[in-house]
Amino acid sequence: MSNGIEQREQWGSRMGFIFAAAGSAVGLGNIWKFPYMVGANGGGAFVVIYLAIVFTIGVSVMLAEFAIGRNAGLNAVGSFKKIKGGAWPLVGWMGVIAGFLILSFYGVVAGWTLAYMVKSFTGLIAIAAEGKAGDAFGAFVSNPTQVILWQAIFMLMTIWIVYKGIGSGIEQYCKWMMPGLFLILLILIVRSVTLEGAGKGLEFYLKPDFSKVHGGVFLAALGQGFFSLSLGMGCMITYGSYLSKKEVLPSAAVTVSFLDTCVAFLAGLVIFPAVFAFGVEPGAGPGLTFITLPSVFAKMPGGMIWSALFFFLLFLAAITSAISLLEVCVAYFKDELGWSRPKATWILGLVIFLLGVPSALSLGGHIPQVAGKDFLDAVDFVSSNVLLPLGGIFISLFVGWVWLDGAEKEITNNGTIPFGFMTAWVWICRIVAPVAIAYIFFSGLKW
Ligand code: PHE
């Protein structure tokens, strides 16, 4: 337990907190995963389902997390312990474990973005112009030294920011990285939608195709929503724990969810118009980002610059999320085990890096598959499709049934600010969210 003498760190300003929380939410999930999920799952039909899930269940669970964290002023495990105890801290525990797992493979893919940023200037575009972007990607991910080196560089940067603390580390960096990310996104959108033939891409991206919508699509939207909003694992509990008692929680939850959804949606406006304008087949999965897009950039005048800018965008998105994942783990070791921030940051950062090495090696076939999935995909599946939804169910049930009075007080700042959606929020947490998550979870849980 913390000794209580040292004052807990706090966000310097509301803006700083919003940028940090949005930074956590906006990540590889938005730019790397969302667009191809839309393309593969019925275009506009998926977008509608996604929006519905995010702005009912997503915002509600985020608000619940903020309330738990700010009330207790502790990490995910400590918060449940302090508010209720019993078996509830296990929910926080699951979150800390998810933090370790997600960051382990996240750091790998984020490392690729750094590598590709540099490669944009050192031959990637020329290779892509010869139609060999796929071979280049294959060669890169099968090169153990390369992938581990870039993963290590990325993890070191993540460790550095978290080591600097909440106000002068995470907040400080997010405050310029997030506006930078938006600016780059806008520049890339303008470039992409003004290409000749961009309209076909917009059609592929957004034209609703309800024939593709089945049970699995709801699971995909929900899993993606949870992952994208950084929910279900105590990330927003941890960030909420550094919030001042004066902050208004509901508007913060809506703002963060809105920013996250905007970036995901806008990323598709960068990718698909460009892909279709140059008549490239839109690939699926990581291939879309690391194979298809370099081929697209190769066809643009100034391709190197566009490519570097795009991968820099991905890197910014990734690092502001990675620091939040590490912070969940660091906050736990700090609050509960009394470790200092430097000790927790370095040791946990190193452990997570090592945990990620099998993921880093898995795409090159250096690591056996796990039941037919690459190791990286298996870790992604377990954390995103199992741990996060389970966490979401328990967090909703906790505020809806176990700690409702306390949660209501926390959300209204002790009855001093109105919250018009209280009844809706309560019933979403009590019934809608747990039932929807459980239903979708069980019906669509396919390995
Ligand atoms: N939200 C991040 C993304 O979309 C990933 C993330 C998940 C970060 C969970 C923190 C916690 O990439």
C-alpha cells in the first residue's frame, strides 16, 4: 500500500487529461485495425453498428471506469480493494494482466511503424514501386534482429515517458503528440480524397452491405470498440485516479470516445480513397498497412514523404497508447507494492519487452503457432476478445449493482452537477452492457 505521505500525482489541466485519455484510446487499433474491419464487415453497416455500440455501451463503461478510479484514487486493483474488496480486485488483476499482454504485442507492431518510417527514406518506396512490398514486409518480419531492435527502441521510448511521471511525462508528451496526430491526419486526408478516382474507395469503405452482417460482426464491433476505447482493463480507472475532484466526468467520457471514433473513421478516409485511386487491391489485416500502402505511396509524387508521414502518424498513435498500458502496470506496482516509479517503470518495461519477443518472432515462423494462430494473433485474441469483454462485464455489474450510490455521487461530484442521463446510464450498466457483452461474447467467441 502507498505510505500516504507522498501526494499522489495529478493531471495539470483538463485539456492535458483529455489528450492523455484520448491518446490512450487513439492507437494502432484506430488506424491499423478499424479501416480494414469496416471494409471486411459490411462497410457503412459496420460503422452504424460500431457507433451504436460505442455511444451506448462504450461511453457508459468509460464513465464507470473514470468514476471508480477517481473515487478511489488508486490503480485498478487497489481501486476495487478500497471501494468494495471481496473478489472484486480480481477484475483489476485481470486488467493488469491484460496490460502486460497487450503491450507485449503492441510494442512489436509499433516497432514496425518506426522501422517503416525510416525505411520510407531508405528504399522501401523503390521496392514497393517494383511491386515487391509484400516480399519486403515478409523479409522484414522474418528478420529477428530487425524486429526485436525496433521493438526495443519503441519500448525504451515508452518507458522513458512513463518514467517521467503523469504531469511531466504522459501529459506533457500527449499534449503535443495528439494535436500533431490530428494535423497529420488532416493533411493525409486532403491528399487522399483529392486523388483522381478516390470516390470508388469511399464507396468500398462506406457503402452499407447488410448481407455481411452476422453474429460475428457484432462481436468484432464490440471487441474493436473495447480495444479502441481502452476499456475493460482498468486503463481509464488508472487515468481517472489522477483526476481532480472538480472534473466533470460524463463530458470527459463523451469527449474521449468522440475523439477516438473520429480518428478511426478519418483513418479510413486516408486509406481507402488512395488504395482505390491507384487500383491496388485492398488487402486485409496488417498487410493493408504494411504492404498495400507502401505500394500506394510508391505511385504518388513525393511518395517517400507521404509514407514517412503516415508511419509517423501510426507511431504517434501507438506510443500514446503504449504509455497508458505501461502506466496500468506501473500504477499497480507503485500503489500496492510500494515500488518507486523509476523501479516499476524500468523493471515492468523490460519484462513486457521480453514477453513480446515471441510475438516479435512469430510472424517470421520462428515460433510455433498456437492452435493455428500466430503467437502475436493468439495473444491479441485472448486479450482483446476475452479479457477486455470480461472486464467490461464485471466493471458494469460493479457500478450498476454493487456500488451504485457511490458511483452516482462520484459522477455528479456529490450531487453538485446534474447528469441528465443517469437513469439510462444505470440501466446500461446494470443490464444492457453486461447482457450485450455476454451474449456477443459467447455467441461469437470463435478462435
Ligand atoms: N486503444 C488502443 C488502440 O486503439 C489500445 C489500448 C487498449 C490501449 C487497451 C490501452 C488499453 O490501439
